[in-house]
Amino acid sequence: MCRRAIVLAGGRGTRLQPYTVVLPKPLMPIGDYPILEVLIRQLARHGFERITLAVNHQADIIKAFCGDGGKWSVSIDYSLEDRPLGTIGPLKLIRDLPENFLLLNGDILTDLNFTSFFEAHAATERLFTISASARRHVADYGVLDIEADGQLTGFREKPAMDYLVSMGIYVMNRRLLDLIPDGAPFGFDDLMLYMLRNGMPVHVERHQGYWLDIGRPDDYLQAIESFEKRKDELLAGGKSGRTAV
């Protein structure tokens, strides 16, 4: 059976302006390659023979660069939104999705082993699996704890908060397509809140390795620097680095 990946490549990249005034965000270069090409090369190495690019903004530029995927020995096709549909809504336009498929944002840099991640989901009856990364946020200021009358009860100097974040990489079962409205925006947050409200299980896999979202200028510059150090590893397809949560 052909292993399928859907790459979300239709965003406007407003947080990354002015870089994205000319180029769509997935085609922003890191080293010698656009970020989208790095992802396609990784997917090809992990046996994803067919890749569908969900496009909207500057779709013609993405199509001109990626073509049919032949230069990476994969089959690439396109799903075009005529208006923004969020992160999950575009799936409703794709009529031939297999029972399980990989879904990922087109602007991430990671060493995740897509094969291990996909197969762990496909070997079970899971509906939705999220790849997650640990993050730590350190406050820029000292934090004051006070009572209603203004009395100080505590002080914390630049406290840190640890949390897990979605990496923008998922494996999804086709049964969930019935939850997506036709022709209306529907995001990852909408799907997660619906599934939680209705007691539908969502599995999380903690990734212990490298991950970076290039959505902001600072992150994009960090990605350029990181890629030069990790290029061989990333283009070789990454590592497993996953732990069930």
C-alpha cells in the first residue's frame, strides 16, 4: 500500500514578513534548500511515495518548484483551496485519502523518524496521534503574587514553565474526516476540542530530538544556523527519538 503524506503549504506566513512578501513560507531557504524540499527529501527517505501539497497562497510558485516530485523520486499532487480552511479543513477537499495518513505543516525542521511515528499509529486502532516536543518558557520579569486587596503574598524572579507543544506533525485516521465541515475553516484546535468534549482518544508521542517551527523571524534565522550544523543528519532522514506519553 502506498504510504501517503499531506503537507500543509497554503499559509500566508504573515509572522515571517518581510521575508514572505516574495516567497511563500515553505519555500524560504535554509542553507542550499527550501524548507519544503528538506521535508520532501525526508519523507521520500522514509518511504512516503505520494505527497499531496495543500496549497493556497502563492500556489503557482510552489507548483513550479515542486512539479510532480520526480526529481525526488516521489509522486506529488496538489489540493488547492479557494479560501483559507485552517489546518484540518483542507483535508475535506482530498477525496482519496487512505485509512491512515501523515499530516504535517510545511514550515518545520525536525529529525523525527517519520517511519517510526507513522507505524506506531498504524499498528493500533488510534484515531489521531500528535508528535510533541518539550519547551521551557522563562518569564522576562519578576512575577508578583497578590491578594484582592493588593497585599503581596509571593514573588518569583523570572519563573520558568515547562510544557509540551504540538510539533505540527500528526497521523490521522480517515474516520475523522466526517467531523470536518464542508467549505468552512476548521483548525487543529477545533478538532482537538471536539474530540476531548466527546471523549474521543488522542494519542501523544513525545519526541526527544530536534524540532523547530520557522514561523517567526528569530526562529527562521535559528533554523538557518541549525541546518548548517545538522544538514547531513536531517537529509539522511532523522532519528526515532520518540517516547509514548
